[in-house]
Amino acid sequence: MLFFGKSQSGDTLVEVAIALALLSFVLLASTNLTIIAFNTGRAAQFRVSSADSAQEQIEELRSFRDNNSWEDFLKGSSSASPGVINVRGGSCSLVSVCFHMVQQTVGSSTQFVPASGPTTSSAPGSYVELTATPVPSVNPTVVQFNIYYGSDSPLGPVDLTGQIQTELADLTAASAPTDAAASYGEPHGNHGTGHVFVYTSELINESPLTLSQISSCSWNWGDGSTPNATACDPGDDIYHSFPVGVTATYTVTLTEYLTDGRQATYVNTVKIPHPVSCMPGPSNPQCIP
């Protein structure tokens, strides 16, 4: 004889559907988190790649400066590409004109030189672009650089751009002499126009600077007269007359304006003795100092 007890109830279709929905939600969320983590890692990789390329551009700038004269670094030469302050190019991402460094053969050597427009890194949609600002604008001794970089982002609107600022200076400027020099002859007296007794002194520019370093100069006599802008070259001489009525000491300043924008100054004094009242001449030799 068969006996049938009370049957156990199973899961209904509704319960199964809810379980499957929850499982799908968990799997979908895990998948999205995995994708976000993967793209975050890629974004970090893109940023590092662009930043590394920007750093390499700085090193290549420094190499270009170290392997050329400061003038060629700034403006280029006939045997190389343009310098950093006159190379220009469009199609830049963040600025209107930019440049980058590229390796090429110059003469018998291979070196990094400026080229117009931006460059790229290994990241997709990447760019690295440089701008240069000379300081001062005339005869600069320093150039300030902005290096902009960026790339496409796998995270949508996340910004992967960056900027590095640096500056390079003329390494030869610090060792250049910065003092002018002059010699002062003893003042000699004579009656000038209107019988005003004047003393004339000869001054010689004995600057240790070279002719190529000097752009212009100024002799300030310290007596209220107009400064002279002649006798700027080493070895030049100049005369100046000091009309006085009493014993006086004047501070004479020679200022040389250098081609690199700096100034070299030398200061000394000229002492004028008390003038005599007679007319100097052969019969009155005592009137001549």
C-alpha cells in the first residue's frame, strides 16, 4: 500500500525572476566598476606619458642651449633651425602659436633644435607644445618657457591637460665682467670764452669689457652738464671742461650699457684747484697748473 505525505512546495517563477534580476544587477555593477577602473588606469597612463614627453622637451631645450651660443639659442643661425624666440607654428591646441624640439642633423653633428607646431606623446590624441618669452624683451639673458601637454581621455569629460613652467638663462652672462674702468688725467686750466677760467681733464676708457659686449655708454660729469655718449669703446679718450670759480671736486661716472641688457659702471672724482686771476701765457707761467 502506498502512502503519500504532504508535498514540499518549490520556488515559484516570481521568486526565480527576482533572484535572476538581483544577480544581473550585481554582475552589471561589477562590470561597470571594472570598466571604470580600467579607464582610470588608462587615463593615468596617458597623463604620465604626456608629462614624460613634456619633461623630455625641457631636457632637449637645455641640450640645445648648451650646444650653441646664446645668440643662436635665441635666434638661430644659418646652419641650424630658428631659435626659440623666433620659431613659430600654428595648429596648436591651447595657444595660437607654439613649437617643439626635434632631433636633426646640424652640420656634422646631431642635436635637438626648435621646430614649429606641437609634437605628440604615445597617448592617443596627445599634444605637447612650447612657448617662449624672453626676459627682458631686448637683449634677453633669460627665456621663460611654458610647456602645455594633454591627450584624449577615456573617462569622457575628465581633463588630462597639464602645464610646466621653466626658464633657461645665459650661462656665460654670470661670468662676464660687470665693471667699467677709466683713467683720469690731471686737469689743466685755461681762459675760455668770456675769460672764464676753465679746467680741462682728459679721461680714457679703460674698460675690461670687449667691444662686442658694449652697446652704448654715458659719461656723466657731475657738474650739471649734458652727459656725453661718446668714447664708449675701450681705449677711447674724451676731454671735458669744468668751468668753476672755486675749488671743487666732481664725481664723474662712466656707465656702459651692455648688449645683454646689464650695465657696467665706474665712478671716480676729478678735483679742480682754485683758479688764478691772471691770463695764462708765456709771461705768466704760474697761471698754468
